[in-house]
Amino acid sequence: MKKMVSILLASCMLFTAVSCSGDRRSRRDDREEEEEEEEEEEEEKETEGTTEVTDVPETSETEAEPAETSAPTPTSTPEPEPIGELSDYISDISEEYSYLSEDGMYHVPYLLIDNNDAENVNEYIEEDLYGIESDIEEYGYSYIWKTKYIAFLSEDGILSLVFVMCGETDDDYYEVYNFDVYTGEEITDEELVELFGIDDIYDVFREALQNYYNKNLEGIVEVDNYEAVTYPEGFDYFAEVVSDTFYSDSYLEDVQIGVNDEGELFFVSYAASLGGADSYVQMYDLDGNSYYNDERWNSAG
């Protein structure tokens, strides 16, 4: 009996030991499985993170590829507005000053350009006429016995207006005004020289003035290399004045430039004279052609 009880007790103890050992092994296995699962999850997260980082530049690279960007559609350059006629920019208001002379000797332009620069020019001309009016009221006559003007409009939209006050002894006063009809702004001589791409305007001026002498005094005077090499006997002073008109500052400071209908430069400057005063103001183009008798003058004669 005791022997059987001992066997039963031993069996129970063995079962318990086996059971405990199994529980410990099972828990250890569970922990190992959990750890493995956690490691796999971490690896998957790392893999996903790496994939996401890798995917970002791939997407941006695809978007940045120029080959997939469509080329812009070329747009046509708008054509410039038509320039119009000279009468669109200048009006003759001589009638307003007809009371100054019964013979209508005062021809007066008025700029129609809507710009402060043009308004200033209109005011300058108005002041000139007011001075003539004041002389007539005070003295019964004016030294400026006539005013005239001529205007040009080039295809490039440059308007040049020349207003002249004529003195009794052919001592005429010229004023040249240049405008860009597209902007309405006045163009300075410096800007005009730059537009024509000229390095030294005085070189161009001297060539034009030499052409003027040789063309308008042909057979009487010959000018070469900006000096009078042929001239009437006893007119040595003329040769000196010719040289001065090319180089003297007192003459060069009065040189004015403009643009004619053909888009070419013209000049207003003093030129030596064989009679009367030593020099008079003349207007001529690059080839030396004089505008003195040009039919486009708005003048009483």
C-alpha cells in the first residue's frame, strides 16, 4: 500500500514538473515569436520608410523632366500703330496772329501732341509771338518782321519742327524741336545721335557742311578737308570764317539737328558768307542740299 502511494506521488511530481517545464518553454517560445514579429514589423517599417524616401525624388524627377513639358506657343509681335499724317500732330494757327500784320507775315505752328513737352514748346512759341506783339504796341513795328516754320515726319515716327523768326537784316533765329510721336516725348540731340548710332555727331556735321559749301557755292568756292582752298581774290576773311564754322566753339554750340521725311539727318548751323555778314544760319541735309527755298515752308514768302 505504501509502495503504491509512493508511486502515485512520484507520478504527480513528474507531471507537475513536465507541465511547468512546458509552460516555461511555451512562454519562451511566445516571447521569441513576439520578438520576431516585432523585428519583422520594424523591418517592414524601415523598408516602407526607405521606399517612401526613394519614391519622392523619383516623382520630382519625373515632373522636372523637360521632355514631358510642352513647348510654349509662340505669340506674334504686335504691329506698331500707323503713324498718321503730319496734320495729325501739327496745326497752323497763323490766323490767330493775323492782327500783327496785314500781309500775314507771321506763320505759327501748334503741336497737337498730348504731352507736357509739346505744351512747353507751344508756350515757347507763344512767348516769342508775345514779344513781337509787345514791340509792335510800343514801337509801331518789330525787328522780327516774319515767322515761318517747316515740319517733317519720318516713317520711324520722329517729328521734327523748325520754327524761324526772321530779323530785318537776315539775322534769323532757328529753333529745332524733335518728338517721338509714339510716346509724345521730346527727343534731345544726344538721344537722336544715339538712335542713329553715331559716335561723333560733329564728324557727320562737318562732312555735311563741307557738302553745303561745295554744292551751293560751286564755281566760286571749293572746300576740302574742312578748309577753303579756292575762293575769290580779296576774300581772305571768308577762308578764316569757313575754318571757324567747322571748329570754333562759338559756332559749334549753335549746331542743331533734326530728321527729314526720308528719315535722314539735317543740320541747322552758321555758314560763312561772301556778302553782308560774315555768316548766316543755314539749313541743309547730309548731302549739302539747302532747305532755303523748300516749298514745304509755311511762310509768307
